[in-house]
Amino acid sequence: MGYAEVSVNSPVAQRRTFSYAIPSGLSVDVGQAVWVPFGDKLLQGIVLALTDYPAVEETREIAGVIEPHPILSPSQVLLARWIGEHYLSPLFDAVALMLPPGFERRAVTFIGSTPGEYDVSSLTPEQRYALELVQSQGKVTLGKLEKALGKKRAQTIVSQLVGRGLAGRSYEVEPIKVRPKTVPYLHLAVTADEAQQEAARLHEKRAIKQAALLDFLAQQPEAAPLAEVRQRVNCDKAVADALVNKGLVTVQQIEVRREPISYQGITPSYPLALTTAQKMAFESIKSSLLQVAKGHTSSAVFLLHGVTGSGKTEIYLQALAEAVKLGKRGIVLVPEIALTPQTIERFASRFPHRVAVLHSKLSLGEQFDEWQRISNGEFDVVIGSRSAIFAPQPDLGLIVIDEEHEWTYKQQDKSPRYHTRDVAIKLAELTGAVVILGSATPDVETFYHAQKGDYSLLQLPERVTPGEGSLPRVEVVDLRDELKAGNRSIFSRSLSEAIAKAVVNREQVILFLNRRGGATFVQCRNCGFVLRCRRCEVTLTHHLTEDVLVCHQCNYTMPVPQICPRCLSRRIKFLGIGTQKLEQEASFTFPQANLLRWDRDVTKRRYSHDKILSKFRAHEADILIGTQMIAKGLDLPLVTLVGVVSADTGLNLPDFRAGERTFQLLSQVAGRAGRGILGGQVIIQTYSPEHYAIQAAAKHDYALFYDREITYRRRLHNPPFTRLVSLVYTHTNDALCQREAERMKRQLLKEIDSKGIADLSVIGPAPAFIHRLRGRFRWQLILRGSELSAFLCQIPIPRDWTVDIDPVGLV
Ligand code: ADP
Ligand code: ZN
Ligand code: ZN
């Protein structure tokens, strides 16, 4: 008899597998999903290994297989184990990353009759009733019997029948309900001739749009999708509605097969002739792809370091084409799907109908379909945000991580707290693939590895755009000087003049401020009381449009008090600025300009990312005001001025990555200016103009930043010269929280001491930067050393602790 080591979907299972016997007649493979008995339940599990001997004496049998074929590939099984070990996560959490969407559904138990003779008189009336029900339908769900007999009775009776060999249990997963997708189509309700006559009449009556739409439809051989019509005729839905009301047009919902990307308006693109710098980079990647395909090396990692507009994406595209030529496929990771429509379009037009896009906007059923199609090998390229690294892409040859420095690549909010970059490099090692990490401002740790030779460094120092190829001029404005000169406005004199000039010249402006809302805190002028969230203790932000106070930590909302809760004074003052306030100030200062705001408040309520972006591209606004969302890879040729209203928002956080974060953000924002032939200018306002992160960003000088940063890191013994783990304990009782953190520290120290580990140290405990979140207190310990996972995996850590290996931020 064979045995299987199974990762079981139960919180009790934690980081281990369980041994199960494989019943005779059942064929089971590594990576296969199975039902296993666990306590008194039947749970899902994934087979991670097959063995001749069980790890324990007593084993139970696998109850059945869930899917006939393995779900995880052998490399994925190894990857899941690595994730579990490295990030100290429950094993099934790691395995679950690779399961099809919606896989963790309930098991439905079916009861079926078994053939054979039996003596009816030996059965109780209830048993007879149940058996007849089962026999009449072949099999029924346990739920149905429970309805008929009551939950407890049904279970007892089924056990009795199964025990006597009269019935058997089988298990199936709940089916996913896939709703068919329909799209509205416009149909002429009159003949084409009549439509044209009517169009002429509408035209005379100055209903130009309606006339145009009707005319367009009259020329179509058949019904046309509303979305396409609106685009072609450039009209609103209201125009179509008007024609419907006049009885000239009807709308029909037609079922369509969903394409992962709308290829509408996307024309195929062809490889560009590479510049010299691009060519050198591309040739290195190409030869690596070949070496790996031949099996000469196992994997390779490239860091493609190039400023925005230096042609990195073109290299990704050509490298992917090369991989496809070698019979391989690729995965492309982007920080956030919703923010990168232009990038996705470029992949879609280079690989028409061969690109899958994974994003959370798809319904569960659609995601499931997409997963199946990827698994069937229907796509050359899979694009998605971090979880797309777990897509079942067969013949993986190339993994691209665009904007590799972005923090969204780290899963921070739930287990496993993995970093996509590290997972991708591991996966490449396991499958034999090439990894390209691309960035204009690489993560300091990535660059360090590239310098050391762990990764190959490829550099594209210049923009490819012909003509105005240079990077925008950057001016740093010292806000202290503005105050001295008596300027109390949000806008420095420089910025204000530049905005006015750009608007007059019909050029576009981006104003960046990394804070949402209006006033960022609300204070009583009389007693100094500051309004804070009762559950998180952070200051409440005033939101102008809704006129409420909002906690940016937990979203708690309250009306603006008329009087101070402490001293009852009416002198409530709003201080600090967020994007809403900036919008208001800008509209006072530049009344002739059209404004558009882009932050989470807007995208949640009014417009989607796409809509805001296309409005701005169509020059429906002169000034775009936004948070870090606008810093992403957008190509906006009419933007000639970018103003950073305050560069200091992130600079003073108690985190060793604060400087890096500021540099990356400023560099990205600055990269938005001057992408067209008009050239560009950036103005950064700050109270710390001498800070190296601001200086380096202003000079577009990564090397300057890196040299300073790596020196600090070495001196202060921070990553990449060591590794960190953040351990956070949460509890509603602050004192208890502190005591537990202190206890944990003592335990860790004792363990370090008894093992004689020299390079491990414990920092803290201290209240976490966000000391209170949603009514729970948080205390933090930081562990510094090299072999952290190996050390920690031997220490029992209670469940209320959050363990984050290689955290991207400490606040
Ligand atoms: P990045 O990804 O580094 O921001 P892109 O690949 O988007 O750079 O290139 C910037 C612009 O230059 C794009 O419009 C792209 O089409 C164009 N481009 C890239 N490579 C070439 C090339 N070899 N010849 C001409 N244009 C190019
Ligand atoms: Zn007061
Ligand atoms: Zn709160």
C-alpha cells in the first residue's frame, strides 16, 4: 500500500503535512487535490509527496480525489513548500496561492445506494424511508436527507446504512456558477432608408449626435455593440436612449464569449528596431533564454535599469517573443492592473489574442475560466498583479517584473506575507526560466545584488524619444524661503507662475500630493485638542465634499463637530492639506483652469481609473491633482509641468526605507513630465531641500541616491546587509499586549543564547507605529540577523502574533 503526504486545508494543520494511506484502486499523483478525513470532518488536501512508508503508525485513508488531474505542477509543489518554510506561513496558505479561483469551496456529500439484496423488515421505518429516497434518484445530497429527517437523525441513519453496506458516500465540490456575459447591441427598428431620411431630419433639427448615430447604424450590415458605437460616433448613452424613445432603435442583450482583454481599437504592433543600448540588453537576455532552453544553465536574473521612457517595455516584448520562439511562455507582473491600461494594451497588440489578463474585476466564474484556459496553454503571456506569479502557465520560460521596486509586490495584509520578486526568482530556479526585473529606480537591495553579480545588470541610460530625449528640468523650492518672503499659499511663487504659464499655453499640469482629503487634522484653537479616531488614535482627516471627518486607517466617519469636545469652544480650525483641499485652492488660484482629481476617494465613488485617465488625455482638464496613483506608468504627452506640492509627507516616517521611498516616488512623479515633444519641467516643494533623496531625485541621479543610501544601510546594519523580521502582537488590552511582547522577547533571547547564535538581535518591544488599529493595540519586536526563518520555525509562536519575514516597511 502506498502513502501520501497531504497538506490539509485546516488551520490546525499549520506548517506540516499529514500521512494518508492510498486505498487500493485509487490512483493519486503529486499535486493532486483529494478529500481526506480530518478529525470528524472531510477536508480538502493537496498531495505534496508519495511515500512507501507513512510518517506515523496510524493512518487513515484518502476518501477520494477531487479532480482527475494534478492541480499543482511538481515545481509549484516545491514552490509552495519553500514559501511555507521561508515565510513561516501555514503550508496550506502557500498551497492555496496556486489553486484555481474559488477552489476552496465546500464539499458536497452525496449518498448513493449500493446494489445488492437486503431484508426490508430488518430496517427501521426511517432507514427504509431514507434508502428509498436514495434509490429513487440514484444519489442524493446529504443536505436533502437532513431536510427530510433532521440534521442529527439523517447523519445517524446514513452512518447505519453505510455501516450495513446498503449505501455509500461520495464527495463533490460545489459547482461554480458562471453567469453568461451579455452585451447591449443596437438594432435599427426601421429600414436603413427610413433611418437615413430620419437622420437628415434630425440633422436639420440640430440633433447632430442623434443624426450621426442613426446614420452610422444605417450603414451597418447588422446590430452593433453599444460600446463600440459610442466610441465610433463619440456620443453618450443618452443619445442612443433618445433614439430608442423615438422608436427608431432597439437595444438587445446579446450573449458574448468573454475575452480577457477588449481588443477593440487595438491594432497589432510590430517589433521596433532597437537602439544600441536596447540591443545590448536584449542580446544578453536572448542568449540567456537560449542557454536555459538548452539546459546549459538553470536560470538567470536580469536587472533592467532604465529611466522612464528608455525602452524597457519594448525589451520585455521582444524577449517574450524570443521565449515564444523557443516554445516557451511568459508571465508579466505589473504593480496594479487598474493603473496600467496602457502597458497592457501594448502587450495585447504585440500578441493579439494570446494574452491573458488576471484581475480582480472578473467574476469568480470568469476568473476560473481564465485559469482553465491558461492551464490548457492557450496564452503566450499572462499579465497580472502579484498573484499572477502563481498562474498555471505551462512551459514557463520568462518572468518579467515591471517596476520591481513597488511595494505592492509584497503581500502585507495576509499570510503568506510573500514578496513576488523573491517568489519569482525561486520559481525560475525550479522551472528553468529567465527573470527580468525592470525599474527606473530599482529597490536598493535589488541593485546591491546586481552590483555583487548575483543578478546581471543591464542599463538603459537614456530616453528613446527622438528630439526632446532629455529628462525634465527639476527645480527644488525651499518652502522656508516662501514663508520668509511672506507667501503663505500652498503654491510657491515658482510653481504658481509655471502653472499659470502652462495653462495659458494650453499645456497640461500634474499636481502631486500624497495625502487624500481636505485638512489632515482638525484642532481646537482654544485648548489645542486634536480630533482623533477613537479606535486607532490617528488624527481624523476632513473631507470637504462630504463635509465629514474620516479615519484613514479604519475608515471611521463622523460629522464635523460644531464645538470642541473638550472645552466647548467654537473655534475649530482645519490644518494641513490633502488633495481635496489642494483642488479647492487650485480652483481659487487658477480660475481659468479645468481641474480633475485622481485619488482613492474619486475612484471609489465617481469615476474609474480608465475614465479619469482618458478624460485627462482628451484634454478635458488642464490640471490633474492626485496621490501616488498618478505616479504610475502613464504616458501623457501634453503634460509639461509636474508640481510636487509637498515632498516631505513620507520623509519623516520612522522607517529605514523612508529615504528610498521618497526618492522612488519623486523620481516616478518627475518622470511624468516632458514625455512629449513639448519637453517638461518639474517643481518640487519641500522644507528639507538638502535631503539626499530629494537632491538625487531632482538630478535624476540614481547612482547618487544609491551610494548614499547603501552607505547608511551598511553603517546602520540594515538590509541588504542583514535581514529583518517584524513580529507584531495585537490585543484589545494594551498592558497585556506589552507583557506578551516582553515575554516573547525573553523567549527569543533565551533561544538565541542557548543555541549560541552570534548575529541575531532583538529590537523592542515597542508600541508599533500604528499603535492602535480598529480598537486593538499593537506591539512590535524586530529581529535582525541572517538565518531568521530557520531560527524562528523552531519557536512556537502563538496565533495572535503576525510574523512578517523581510518586511518592506516597519511602520
Ligand atoms: P519604458 O518601458 O522604459 O518606460 P518604453 O518601452 O515604454 O519605455 O518606451 C518609451 C517610448 O519609446 C514608447 O513610446 C516606445 O514605443 C518608444 N520606443 C521604445 N523603443 C523604441 C525603439 N527602439 N525605437 C523607437 N521607439 C521606441
Ligand atoms: Zn478646545
Ligand atoms: Zn480609525
